Amino acid sequence: MVEVRGGWWKVGVLVVIAAGCARRPAPPLAGPSSAPVMVTPDRAALMAAPVEGDWKALGDEATALLSQYLRINTTNPPGNEIAAARWLAEVLRREGIESQVFEPAPGKANLYARLAGDGSARPIVLLNHMDVVLASPEFWTVDPFGGVIKDGSVWGRGALDMKGESIAQLMTMLILKRARVPLKRDIIFLATADEEIGAGVGAAWIAEHKPDLVRGAEFLLNEGGLTRAKTGGGGQGVGAVEFYGVGTTEKSPFWLDVTARGTAGHGSRPTPDNSVHRLIRALNRIAEWKTPLIVTPAAERSFRDLATIERDTTVRRWLSDIRAALRDSAAVRVLTSDLTYNALLRNTISITGLKGSTKTNVIPPVATAAVDVRLLPGQDPAAFLAEFVRLIGDTAVTVKPQGPNWPATESSTETEMFRAIADVARRRHPEALVTTLMLAGFTDSHYFRRMGIASYGLGPFPLTQADSRGVHGNDERVSIDALRTGVRFYYEVVSRVAAR
């Protein structure tokens, strides 16, 4: 879900087993990728909140859980999230945490669980999605649904997006429960379907049909952040961190169908109003359109923060005053050549799908294209659509939104949760920058921001640029060191805000 590039882009003692007793061997991790593994590993038993020596065992447990979770194939479509929901419910059940599984459509599921606090403060939601995107095994070096552990990493589709972060959230729930941490806030664990298709019966269904499950919550943590590790630190989770990016807002999708009509005929007798030719002419105008550069407050803040860690003195000067930089043609040329910077400074357009005739010798009466538009916060979809149609300039070409769209929303940095995230990050890496991110993509957080819940995207695992390429790519994996770091980061953030 999150695409990153360039400088950018989730008082105690450990009792593993009674003294003098041998630890029961962990269950085998081998198993078919087509079926969930219901057995869970040995638990790290806590007498109180974890201390320094506990985190290796907790990281090992998280590793085993993630390996099993990745073996549940939830490629969407079709999703089959019901299998993942049942597995999560079993893990929670053995810890004494009851959950509810909703099945709004056959094979589709959302899971809800809640740890009760004393109610003196409003709840925190830990949101994650169970579905993953397609993985083509022929391009992987391991079975993408094998939950393979090798070379110090856990491999599989969803390791980063976002089953790995889901396990960090799940472990936070388990640690709080085992350690009997006194809570002032309820902690809600919400695992949903259909995030990867941008609609369906996941978070949207919860917001529409079961809003009482989260109504009154003050904060929500989800994917949509990034912890950038410095290159050369030895891999994920090892070495220095360059910056922590916390997602506070995101662009909104405005997906369009472009349809051209013309006279059908035989391919051997060209027609002057061929629908495919008409569509190509329209799309060429769209592809050449340089949408205006716009500086939003969120982007301006992020660029200014990033200037403090930029090594190139010229780029540092541009980032520190992005509005002035955009009046300099040289700065515009350099900054917009970075795909992420470009996406944060304008409404973007990507032509992603084409459809004409299914037969080479048939001129079709209709040709269509799918266009992925992403609008900056504050932009009016109707005004953008009017300019889009004006630019095409052909009454035989129609443009229609594919579905509902929504305005971009932003969560404040002046909250207890944001301060806790920043404090935990700075305590772990005092030299690292903590900044906000505006996502060029989108997550399910927008459903909950519109309900008044301050929602933040975390990237709990320190990742280099190379590591991040696994998101929606081949050989997706997360290192065990990074996973251990992420579990601790999540727990420390949540416990700081929720514990009495």
C-alpha cells in the first residue's frame, strides 16, 4: 500500500518456563500454503510489563506467528479472509481474549476483539487488513505462501503489507493481557477484509454497518508510516535510523473510466471515427497534461523537516522553502524528477488500463481506459473532472468516476498519541528525525478519520529503500531483527498512551 522512493518512505521478569523444567519444543513450521496452521507457538509468559531481556523471546514468538499467518493465502481477489480471521480468533482465544468474526459476504470476514480498560480515557483502535495482493510464484525465490524463515528474515506475501504489522499489533494485545497491565483505555484489535481492492466489505462495511464497535475511540494506529533505516546498517532492524515518518494524511483516489465511441466495422476497411483512435487521441492529451504544482501545508511541513537531513546543500535549500523553490525552473526540474516528491506536489494521473476489441480484425464501437487520479488535500473532484473533460475536448468521449470518492482528511500532531510516537522514536534513536508523511497512496484510515478518530500511520519496521521494494513486489520479507524492533515499538507506543 505504501509506495516509497528517494528520501521518503506500522518491573517484570520473563518466565519462559518454570525453573528446572525443559522448554517444550516449538511446533514445526512446515505446512501447505493452502491451509491455515492453527497451532500457535509457545508463549513468552510475563509476570509484569516486559523488561529488556524479554524482547528476544517475544520477537521469536512474533516470528513464529508471522510465519504461520503468511501461510494463509488471502490474495484478493477473492481474499478468503475468513481463514485468516479464524486463525487470529484462535490465537486470541488461547490468551483468554474473546473476539467476534463478521462474515458480510461468503469467504469475506472482519475480526473484532477488545481489551477492557477502566474507561477513564477513550479507546485506541489497532487497525490492520488481512488481504494481500497477487504474488506470482515464478518470480519468487521461495513459496510466497510458505511462511519461509531463512537468512534472518520471514518471507512471504504480506510480510510488509501488512501481516507483519498485524502481528506487531497482535503481540501488543497479548503482552498487555499476559502482563496484566492496568489500562485506562480499551484497546480494540480490528482486522478487516478488502483493503487491497479499495472498497468491498472490510473497513467500509465496519464504518457503515458496525460503527458502534469503534464509536468513541480517540486514536487509531494503522499502516501508512515509514521508518527509514540508513543504508549499510547491516539490514532491516539493524543500525541507525534516518527518520521516522508518521502518516497523518493521504491523497484521495478519484478513479475514472474514459469511454470513446465510434463506428464499428471490419479492420480491413478503416473508419474515420474509429473508437480506439479517438480514445488514443484523448489519452495522449491527458498523458501530456502537466497538472499545476500545489504546496499543501502537510507537504510543506514534511519538506521543511526533510531539509534538516538532506546532504546536498542546494536540495536542502530548496526543501527548506518549497514555495520559493517552485519558482525556480531548475529546482522544479530536479524535485519533480523524484516520483514521490512529484506526487506530493500535484494531482497525479496514471493511465492504467485499456480495452478495445477482442478480435484483431474488428473495429469496436466502444473503447475504454481506466485512469488512476490521486487528488491532493483540499482539491475539488468536480472541478478537476470539468478540467479533465475540457482538456479531452471531444464530445464522443465520456468520463465517469468509477465509484465514490472522498476528501482527504488530516489528523493533528497536537495529540497525546502523536507525542507518544515521537517520544518513543526519539528515545530509541535520538539522532533520527521524526516527521509527518502525506501518503501518495491511501489506506483505510480515511473511514475512521471521518468518524472523528485521530488516525496515524506507523511503519514499525526499520527499512532501507531496497527493503521497501518488497511491498507489492517479489520476495517480500521482513527481517527478524526488524520484526522484533516493530513489536517493541508498537507496545511502547500503545502502553504509553493506554496504561494507567
